[in-house]
Amino acid sequence: MTKADIINEISMSTGLQKKEVAAVVECFMSTVKDSLLEKRENVYLRGFGSFIIKHRAAKTARNIQKNTTITIDAHDLPSFKPSKSFINAMKA
């Protein structure tokens, strides 16, 4: 399902215009990105899941072709963790 499909589904189920729904969806995604990137805060949506920041420690890796080792710096990654009720619904 693409963003356009989501906008169409919401528009049909709510009766709102696609432009209004698109603005709300864009604002939602922007708010989640800003919370993770700028504020460094996790986003929790009850019954759906959490957008969280995962920290990856620094590590050494090998380039097998050149037989050298490189250092990968510590970094943060965005991640989505579904809620327990969402996971249980998928299992059923």
C-alpha cells in the first residue's frame, strides 16, 4: 500500500477531500520525523506501535576482498516496534 492508497482509503471512509487528507498525512509524517530527528523523542501510538530510535555501537568490520578492517562509527537508526495487540492480531 502506498501513501496515495492510504490517502484514497481515508478520503473514502471519512468523506473528506483528498487534498485535506494528504495534508494531514504529510503533517503526521513530518511530526514523526521531527520528533525522532530533532527532538530525539520516541513516538508511541497505543494499539498500533512505536517509532523508536535504536543506538548501534561502534564496531569493526572486514573488507574480505581487500583483506582490511574498517571501523564503523556508532550511530542511531529509526525503527518501528508494533504493539502487542497488533502482533496478536497479525498472528490470528
